[in-house]
Amino acid sequence: FLASEEPDRPMGRRNEICGYTKYGEEFPAKVSIAKINAVPEILLVASIIDLTEKRHMEEELTWKANHDSLTNLPNRRLIIERIGSALKRTLGTQREIALLFIDLDSFKMINDAYGHEQGDQLLVEAAERIVNTMRPGDILARFGGDEFILLCGQLRHQYEAIQIANNLVSALREKINIRGVDHYTSGSIGIAFGSGATHTAEELLKDADLAMYEAKAKGRDNWKIFTSDLQANARTQIEIANGLRTALRNGDIRAHFQPIFDISGQRLVGAELLSRWQHESKNIPPDLFVAIAEKNGIIHELGYFTLRQGCLAQVKSSNILAAGAQPYIAINISVKQLDDPGFAEALRDIVAETGADPQHIVLEITESSLMLNAEKNIETLTKIHKTGVRIAVDDFGTGYSSLSYLSKMPVSKIKIDKSFVTPIGAKHQPRTIVSAIIMMAKAMDFGVVAEGVETQEQLAILSELGCDHVQGYLFARPLTATQFFTLLTEIAPR
């Protein structure tokens, strides 16, 4: 009996002989045992190989290929396979499955602050908490990083998945103690429902992922269900992002200017640059395309483009007006630009390249943006201040400024948000907040600009309270570049 391992001699199955010899004469392979028994005086020689260890190694490799080494949960590859199988089981039934796409909020911050070892332990603890909310038969997988997928099969009603999501939100917001340190995180969860008749595994994952990002956008620590509106909105955002890149290449982002006057309303002291997209088919408001630019990483290109427009406008203004009457150009910048370590240097280069006077350039940064990472922003603003460019706090009063931080920032002026200015012209409306902001600004040696001034009553009150500068429809709506420079030409003799 020759159990040969030669390539041309496969191993035999049970009750089969791979090959045999009788008195030196070879017989064909895979002859049945019954036939061999009919041959007298046969000599059998057996070779046995123990495959137990090989089988164990194969099983271990297969397990590792399909599971996460940290949490021992199924990995991305295996969960996609399981989702596909679960979808097939719904065919011919009235049932559907649910995918819960779970992302841990603030995990990166904890990981960066305390190191990857504590971050890994946090992931393990979070996985255990999720497991404790599962129904029998549900499958949890680590999809990657701090993302988990919970597969809930054969649902009778969608509210079953919603109840699981509520339990998950509650479980994940509880503190986690690692090595004596209390950590607090939470979960943003996207829920997508589907069946084998309507979805593939990849489509259902995409839908759940989209719903999860909607949950993050709505404040985190909650869940959202995928709807077709989310998908349409996502496609719209992609179209706008692609169109914005083209617009920047083609110069279709145009600068408009809203004049800023002194409190008397007689002298133009500056202008805020407002970006407008000359889209061929529809009006896309700045708030929308700037938000999409921030989300898609286009904000740096858009920001530098706008800075260059502002600096060129300042140069042109200086050529029209006498030196002492030059208005400053105020340019809005994003918090994403502040996060760029090379921003101050790039700003200096643009100012030098265009020949602008940095003393007549003002960067406006919203109060809420400044306070997101105040310590780091103080360092960045100090670098900007060294270029000669001035800094203003925009939308003041809508954020939560710490006066101790604000006093350390090289700020030259603050802009009172329109939401505080609008009510003061109405009867019996208190002016306490506006008065307090102006008093505080004066105490800290900041100039004050009031936004959204639309009536003479508002102007009179702001003058009485000691406001320095004003802008709004009472004086001028945003002007095109041509209109703005025409205005400067008209006032130049005065």
C-alpha cells in the first residue's frame, strides 16, 4: 500500500488504495479494496502521516485572517461576508436586516492624550459594552479604527434595531476607568435597513456609514436612520465640492465688498470681503460652499485664493485713495486654516507677493473658532500678528469666550453679531448685552464694529453706547468689486 505524496499520485480517500505492488509488479492507483482482497498473497506496506498539527495551523491562519487581533471580533472581511449571507436569508420573506454603524466620539483625542495602549484598552471595553446590548444571533465586528458594525438579522420590526441603538448610546456614554483614569466617550450610530431584494452588503454598509456621519453632524452621542434624502444630500455635496474645485481654477469665485463706516456714517473706514460663487445654473450660498470646502479639504485652496483677492483689493484701494484715507480689507478665515502650521508663513508670502500693506488687512475669525483650541490658537495668532496683519473676533457674543484667553490674543477689534444688534432698535428691547460688550471691549482696548445695522434707531443707540464702526444695509449692501472701486473713486475727492 503506497500512500504516495508525489505530485502525480494524489492521496487516496478512505477505503481507497493510492497504489500497490505485488511481487514488484505495479498496479494502477485507486484500486478498490475489494479488488485487492481478491488478489492472493498480497503484501501491504502503509505510510501514515499525522495532519493534526497542519490542520490546527490552517484553522489558526483562517481565524486570524477573519478576526481582529485586539478585540477578537470578526473583521471587515468576515462581516461583509456575514452581511451578504444575512441578506440572502431574507429572500422570499417579509423580514429585513439592520446594520448599526458605530463610531466612538472623541476616541482620537483620548488616544493622542494617553497613548495607544490606553486607546486599545478603551476599544476592548467599548466592544464588551456593545456585546452586552446584543440579541442572541446578532454579530458584532470591528470595522477598523474606532468603528464597529453590529449586524441584526431577521428583524420583525425596525423598532427592534432602534431599541438596540438607544441601549448602545446609553452604554457607551458611561465612564470607562483605565488604570485609574476615568475616560468619557460616546457613540454616533448610523442605522440602515435592507433585504436581499433591495441591497448588497456594500450598499447597506455605505448607507449605514452615511447615517452615522449625519449623527455626528447633529451633535454626536445619538443615532440616525438612513433615508434617501441623506443620499441625495451626499451627492449634492460631492457635486458642489467638484464644482468648487473647477470654480477656483477658472476664477469663478468673485469678491464682493460690504463697506464699513465710522459711527457717524460719514467716513468709509473699511470693507468686509465676501466670496460669491458665480455658478452657471444655481445660486449656492457662501455658508454652504464654505462648509463643504471645510469638510472636503478644499478650504485651504479657497482660503488662500480669498486672501490673495483681499490683498489685491487693498493695493487697488491704496492707488485710489490718499494714504491717510485707505480703508482696511477684512477677510474671513476658517478654523481649518488656523490649524495649518504653515498658514502664517503663507500669509506673509501672499502679502509680500501682492505688495499689500499688512496694516490695512484684517483677518476675521469667529469667536467659537478661536475658543475651540485656545492655547494653540494664541500661538498661531501671535505668528500672524508678527506679519503686521491685524485680527478681529467675528460674531462676538455667540460663542463662549474666556476673557483670560481673549486678553492673551493679539486682537485689535471685535464685531458684535447681528443677532444682538437687530433687537435694540425695537421698542422696550433691552440693550444690556450690547452695552456690556462695548464696555468690555473698551476696557481691553479693542475697537468695536456692529454688524447688521439697518435702522437709524439702531445707529443712534450704538452711537450713544460708544460703538466705533458699523456695517449693514442702512449704509450699503454688498457691492461687486466694480461697484466698490467706483465708490472709492467717488469719495476720493472728499
